[in-house]
Amino acid sequence: MEQSSVAPSSGAVLPAAYLAPGSSFVDFLRAASPGLLPGGRAENGGRVDAPHGTTIVGVTFRGGVLIAGDRRATSGNLIAQRDVDKVYVTDDHSAVAIAGAAGIAVELARLFTVELQHYEKIHGVSLSLDGKANQLAGMVRGNLEQAMMGLAAVPLFVGYDVNAADPDRAGRIISYDVAGGRYEERAGYHAVGSGSLFAKSALKKRHDPDADADAAVRVAVEALYDAADDDTATGHPDLVRRIYPTVVLITGAEGAVRLDDDRAEAVARAVVAGRQENPGG
């Protein structure tokens, strides 16, 4: 009988982090390879000058919630990128957008998406909306050291609560501070980023909790336009380059869906046309 050509096991064992109990992919990564976490490769020491994403808004409407962001990233007084995406679908009924250091924001959003997928594969069910919000809070808190170096990333999290008593009011918006504190935004709208003051002022006047999805999209784009009017780090809809705000709608029936380019263009052009007719807003 021929001897197997496969060498016998050398007796090597997996590191302890691979065998530790738990369902959090982030906790596993923190133990096994912390350098792969967002900001984990940043050097200790002085502040870091990196491109920053700017303004994002969240708006509830009857039967759902949306999140939208402009497309500009800045580095100091310069435009670093004109068409950056700051809004990410994280699972069937939630989405996140992050203002702050662009590189950290993208890594944080992608890792959060993997974290939710990992939990669902381990347990066979999705996290509750509150569970997702708490998980994201822990990830933001884990970036505090990098935030002190100028690499802050502050998310806005929105989702449709499938366990809500009233489906018409199931859309929820949750904001965070740089230390990971989470806050439920019960007014039905919120904004974060450099232009958030101007965007929130616009939302305060225009938000209607009984509006339909189309009206809510128009309100969000109007708010981003107002922010861009007064904040140089926030980008207007760029009709020449065909760069328009990113919008994700979340409802119970359709889940989280990114607004297609044609609809985004139509809304942006309508907003710009309205401002040309009435420059004062």
C-alpha cells in the first residue's frame, strides 16, 4: 500500500484569538490583527492631515427613512475628491453615512457591514436595530485615539425597525459623538458634518413626517443645497459633471435601496431650477 504524500501534522495550533468564543468580528479582529481595524495603521504622534467627507442628512417619512450625502471630500482648503460616496447600505433595513476622515470613514462603514453579516451567519438571525446601533457605537469608540490625531469619523445611522408597533413611524435616525455616545434623533431629521448647521436649519423648516418618499428625497437634497451655499466643504449638485447627492431609501416593503442615478439627477435638476427661479430660497 502506497504511503500518503501528505506530510503529517506538525502540531501547529491556531492562535488563541481564533478559538475564543464570541460572535463579534470586530472583537476578533481587535485580538487577532488590530492593525486591520480602521485607523489601526496610523502612526502615533502628531495630527494627521487627511481628506475629509463633509455633510450628510437623515430624514424620516411615512413608512420609512432616508439618508443622503453630498459628494465632496476636502483637504484643508482644497477639494480632494468631487464624487466620493459617503452613504453605505449595511444590511436589508439599515444604512450608514460617515462625516470626517474619508479613509477611516470608508473602512469603518465597510467593517460595520461585515460585522452585521458575520453576526447573522453565526446566529442565523439579524441583530435588532438597537443592537446594530450599539455595535456601531463600540466601533466609533474604538477609533477615539485616531480621532485625537485628527482622524475623527462620525457616523449617522438610519434604519427601519421591523419590530416597531407603527410601521408608518418605523424609520429611525441615530447619531453619535466622537467618543461613541449614541443619541436617538426623535425630531425626524438630523445632519452631521461641516455643513450640518445649515442643513439642519433647512430640515427644520421643510421636514414633514407624513410626507411620502419622493417628497422626503426633495427635502434632503434641498437641505444639502443649503449647506453647500454656506459651507465651502459641502458640494452642490454638479450638473456639468453629472455628480449628484447619494441617497438611500429604507422602507419595510423594499428594504434599503439606493436611489438610481436618473432619479437623483431629476431631483437635483429640479432643486437647481427652483433656486434659479427663486435665488433667495
